[in-house]
Amino acid sequence: MLKAASLTTAEALVERLELLSEPYRGNTIAWIERCAARTFTDLDQDIGQFLDELNPDLRDEYLLNMTMILNDAVKYFGVASCPAGG
């Protein structure tokens, strides 16, 4: 069972991932999977489960850094930032 806070946070991370254009979205998911040492088939559920398994202090640090990284990624590689067709 996922904790409500982690689920909300997982959903926020997935929302940011969905804003990335390809190939950046796929590359970012692959990078997160390598960091988590697992494959994500359902991003919302799998990221939420991964976050729930982390020590609370580590989870907070991970979320802080991942949020900053994804915010920058969306700024530079988000769908709205990319020219048409790529």
C-alpha cells in the first residue's frame, strides 16, 4: 500500500516527466530506473513504491534533488520549449 504523501509526490514527479519531449523523457526515466535499480512499468505506482521504501531522510533528499533536476529539465527540454518537430 502506498503512503498518500509519496503517491502525491510520485504523481508530481510523473507530471514533470510527462512535460519532457523525447528523447529526454525516455532518457530521464532510464536514468531514474538506474538510480532506483529497478524497471518502472507504471510510473505513478512504481515511483511511489520506490519512494515509500526509502529511509525518510534519504527520501526527502532524493525528492529535493529530483524536483530541482526535473524542473530544470522541463525548463530546457519541455515540450513547450522545443521547436516544432523536435
